[in-house]
Amino acid sequence: MIFRQILLQIFHKFKQERTISAPFHLLRGKRSGQTIQDVGIFQLHMYFGILPKLSRKTYDEEISKLIEEQYMTVSDEGYYILTAKAKEMNQTVDLPFNGWQYRGNEHLFFARLSLVIQSLSHKAYNQMSFLPIQKDPQVQEWVRKFLISHHYQERDLQQQLYEEIIVSLEQAPIEQHAKVIVMKRLTGYKIAGYTWQQLSIYENKSEMDIQFIYIACLHAWLNGITDKESQFPLLAAIAEQVRVAMPLSGSAYQTAQLFQQGYSIEQISQYRKLKRSTIEDHIVEIAMNNPRFDIRSFITEEEIHQVVNAVDDYNTRKLKILHEVMPNLSYFQIRLVLARGETV
Amino acid sequence: MEIEKILKERFGFSTFRPGQKEVIEQVMGGNDVIALLPTGMGKSLCYQLPGYIFNQPVLIISPLLSLMQDQVDQMKQFKEKRVVALNSFMNPEQKKQTIYHLEQYRFIFISPEMLIQPQVQQKLNTLPLALIVVDEAHCISQWGFDFRPDYLKIGELFGNHRPPILALSATATSKVLKDIEVYLNMSQPYKYIHSVDRPNIHLAKYSFLEKEDKLDWILRHVLETEGPGIIYTQSRSKTESISELLLQHGIAAASYHGGKDQLDRQFIQQQYIDDSLDWIVATNAFGMGVHKPNVRQIIHETIPGNMANYMQEIGRAGRDGKDAVAILLYAERDEEFAKFVGIDDLPNDHHIELYETYQLRQEPPNQMIQNGEISETSFRVLQYWMTQKSANEVKELFQTMKYEKMHEVDEVMKLVKTECCMREILVQYFGQELETKPTNCCTSCGLTLENLLLPRQQKDHVVEETPWQKRVAKILGIS
Ligand SMILES: [Zn+2]
């Protein structure tokens, strides 16, 4: 059910200007110029990359159901039109996703946390050997270093971690059931975690819905932890580098650095041996991510207004139409303005 | 150095299990050894104990990555720090570091894919290896159910000046045994072959006309008798649907297959081991590395692809030595499906032609995997043979393998159709003779399930309703 609501909400926000594949790339967090720009244009930050492993098959099945049940129709070119039934339906999804800033890294946070907790649990019950619940050697190594640097042998680390979890998770703005789900995925000495199948039965929701709630809860919790690092030092350490500070793709990041050093698009393109259009994609991505980035070195103030007005007049964000209306501006210039999400 | 002393001090046992001492003594004497020991009979002790005497690295080649990881974790649990697994789970930097410091380890686990890499080879040549262990050695045989082409190269890799090889397996026919000896270039190996018969596992079978009837039978049986048990089936979706059926009837069950979330798989193992789950519905992915002594029942919802699989799967019951039952269910034409599943991952003529087309176009044939034209396992086998033989020979070879696989299913069908003792057929298949039959031996000899299984005890289904805060407190031992 939640999956359907999320899809309908995304389709609604896309204003029927993208194909039925666009939500798929958005949910998987595809790092292409188009998807990244769309996040800014249509204000879809919360859903970006919340399902990095979503399979095309699962996605297509859900879309087929939406079509079958007459929520939408799809044209031959892959564009969609929402029906009245879809528009009537209350599309607000009441889950505090923050996909843009975590991008699947919430799973890394939980992996570390669950291994830290499993270790401390065994320590609390004086059991010093156990099979680690997390198999990834990098996570194991990270947790080992964390425990040693926090002198877990000498002090009562579990008490402090316990208090931090209780206070921070209680503050997280999400219903209790979600917190129960997250805590039931933890494991300890003689206490096993619950599988998705089991949680789905106890909560009477589909496995997929349970996982959505779980992800949203981790996002809400992580927001609180990373906003108040000094109040939750242990959890903040476990959340190290989980929140993406300047969410840029690696390649765009290199372009950003060269641009800051004063190189032009042309120069960067030659230097990096990349097509001009690729560098332009990067600039658009940078403009979207950094509100302080000044786009006026590419487009005049007057032209910005021209674009903003055209978007309003023609009630569209389709590049093709906007370019037709303003042939004096390049696609790149129009995209820059759209990326800023500026309105009249 | 007395090996009994090490057994006591290192491993905490006062006596050896059958076969262990013989194998260790032969290995210590510098001989090649082939040891067929059933799972759960302490295979790993056969190389771990010598590792403490040699004081030189022991190399363990194993094809099962997760099992390898499990063994390393378990050895670390027993305070062995000088153990490492070299496999594709590592990132390039970790791999480089590990290879560089390889001589520091006492036990080096390695996957066959990793073994053939030049930088690994180079390093291994400089190490004074005391022993080479080939685990799951049946994978070397193309007739085996789990053929790994890379295994064939092990023999060539080490040449003549090599330490002794210890080949370990749980199940192998005499044909496979011969292959192990030949392909590993072993010189007159000492063979220890444990009887494959497990007298405390009683063999039952039931035939049905319709496939659906099997489900009704399973549900009724599980509602009436006591577990813990494992239900093996052939497809992932079946594990889901059967486990849901059981759950709806208040049975503590879970589905298990290779496609499940990594954490879920461990939760299931953990819950199963501490008895909060009674039934696992699984594909053959379940069982490796799960040490649960009190499994009372193994049910095969449909016939397995070959006798070796069947043997391995029923072997997970009754490790505590107490009575257990293995129940084989059959519905008309189940063998067709088993054959289909069996040959499904064999490359066919079309794959071979495609492989040649790629070669002609001077494109790397492994593009076939990316293009979704072949599975990774099939490609591995195909690639190996295409570098060894001509396309026509390979076609012929796969044709032979296909018949062989189908023949394997027919062998299992003998168990289903026979009116002779099932145990006898099973043991003879592995080239051994049955000496004695237990009471309640098998369906053919006469067996009453009621004598072997307890009636199901209705347990209160404990659903934890405590607030999340209490769960965290309990886990962290905070009162
Ligand atoms: Zn019999």
C-alpha cells in the first residue's frame, strides 16, 4: 500500500512531464544528470535513492497494477496520465523520508549499530565470543576500531549507548510502531532479531511496507542524531559519514573543484577529456545542491526572469517547449534556472 | 608432540571421533589423504589440529564463500587470531594487504577463483606450506553435482614439490573418488571412508497422485508431530508459499533461500538453533554451517536432483544420535520437474554457438552474462571447456552431462519406486555394503512414524509485545 502511495505521489509531483520510468530511477537514486535535476525541479528530495536495490520487475508489477486498477493510463512513448481516481486519492505519504541526504547509507548506520549492540550485549552477559551478525569485513573492522577507541572493556559503554538511543529515538517524529520495527531488527545475546516475514505478520502489513517504515524511521532518527551531535556522541560516531553533506556525484565533485579554481566550462571539458554537455550536467547538479552557487555567470538576471515567467505562463517545465518559446537561450541555461526551482 | 594432548588443550575434547585420528596421523606422516566424513563429524579438526603441530601455514581451498566466512568466524571465536579468508568479499586494498602479510597466518582459507590469480600464486610459491586441504573435494568431478572448473587446476598449480594434500568431502561415489585422486595428482593416497549409513535416521516415503495432496499431507503432519524439522523444496517461491501456509496455522515456521536478506538468514538460523522456530522451509541453500543437533525431521516436498544432495540434506537430522526421520514425498511426474531443474543450468548448444560468435567478433564472451544470455554458473563451466576442447566436443560433453544428470534423477526415483530396503539402495549407491538394519528401518522394511516422532506440543506462540525501550534494555543487559 505504501509503495503505491509513494508512486502516486511521485507521479503527481512529476506533473505528467516525465515517463513512467522516471520514478524508478528516482527511487533507485540513479546518479544521472536528468534524475538529479528532476529532484530539484520537482522537489522530490525525500524519495531519492530510498530503494537502491529496487528491481525493474517489482517496479513494473506495481505499475501494471496501477494501470489495471485505473489510476493511470500510459502512452506509447511511455508518458502517463493520472486519472481522476488517482487525483482524488489522498496521496500524502506520512513518512519522514530523507533520501537525498542518506541515499541508502542508513543501512550502513544500522549495520554498524547492530554489530556494536550485539558486541555490547555479549559483553553485558559476560560472553566474549560470538558469531558477528554483520558479515561485511569493512563493517566488522569499523566496529572493532569503534569499540577499542571507546575503551569498551573498561567502562560501561552499554549504559551510555542505551541512554542515547532512548532519548534520541523518543524524539524522532514517527509513530511508535516504526521504532518497534527498527529495534526488532537488532540482535543480542540469546535474543534473535525478527525477519521481515515475521514483522509483516505481527504488524499485519506487507514486507515491503514494513521496509519503507523501517527506512523512514532510520532517516528520522538519523536527522536528530546528526543535528545534535554533541548530545549523542556515540550515535553520532556510529553515523559517521552516513549523511551526505554535499551530495554530488564523484565526477561532478571534480568539476566543482575546477570551477571554483576559476576554470571555464570549455577548459574543464578539455582538461577532463569529457564532453561539454557532461560538464554542463555537472554545473546543473552543483547549482541544485549549493544554494549559494551563482548561476549569473551563465545567464543574466533578465533571462532568469524570462524563464521563470515562461514556466508560469505555459504551466510547464518541459525543456523542449521552453526552448521553443525562448530560442535565444540554450537548454543548459534553461536547465540551470529550473534546477534552482525559482518561482515568480 | 602428543596429538591427544593438543586435542584436549586446544579443542577441549578427550577422545577423537571415528576417522579423525587415522586421518591426522597419515597427514602428519606426509601422505596424501582422501577422507570421506559425514558433515557434523568433525571434518575441520583433521586439518586444524595438524596446523598447531606444523607451525607452518595450512592452505584450505573451499568453494563455498559463506561457509568459509563462517569457519573463519568460528575459529576466531575459539581464540585463533592467525586465520584469514582470501575471497571475493574483500576490497582490492584489503586483498593486497592480506596477500602481502600472508605468511603471518596459520590457516589460510581461499576460494578456487582466488587461488588461480597470478599474484596469489606468486606469493603462495614463496610460502612453506605444511598442508593443502581441498574441502568439498567432490566439486572436482565433472560427474559430481557441484562441478567447479577451477578445481581442476588445483592439481597443476602445485607441481611435484608440494606438501601433502588432504581431500575432504561428505559424500562421494566411487567414480567421484577416482576423479579426486586423478585430478589432484595424488600419489597413492590413504583413504578413510566413513560409512554413509546413519542408522538413527529412519527413511519414510509417501506417494501422491496430485501435487496439491502433498501440501495437505505436510500441513496435517506438521500440525500433529513434533519438530524441529526442515522442509526442502526446489523453488524459492515454494518456500514462501509453504511457510505462509504453516504460519497461518500457528506454526513457528520461516522460509529460507539464497535470495533472502542477509540479516534475515542469520535471524532464522539463530531462532532455529535456540528453538524459537520449529520448521524451516528451504531450498538446498539451508543447512551449511548450521549446527543444530536436535533436528528430528527432514521432509522432501519433492524429489531432490541426485542421491548426493539427498544424503547431504537428510544428514542434517539427528546429529545428537537420537531417532530422526527423513520423509520423501512424491507426486506423479515430479521427476520431470527435477530433471528440468537439474539440466537447467547446463549450457546448451545455443550457448556454445553464441560463445563462438562472440569470439569471432573479438568480443569477450563473458559479455554473455551482462547481456543476460547465460547465468554466471553456466558460463563458468562453459568457459572452462571451451578453452579445453573444440566446440563440437563441448557440445557432446554437455549432452553426456545432461543425460548423466537425468540419470541421477532416475537413481533417486529408484528410492521412490523400490519395494526393497531404501537404506540398502542408498548405501549401495555410494559403493558400500549395509551391515545391519535398525528397527523401523524404512517404509519398505516397515516403519511406524508414531514410534519415532512425538505428538506436537502446542506451545504458546510468544509474540513479544514489550515496548521498544524494554527490548533495547534487555539486549544491553540494563535492568
Ligand atoms: Zn530398510
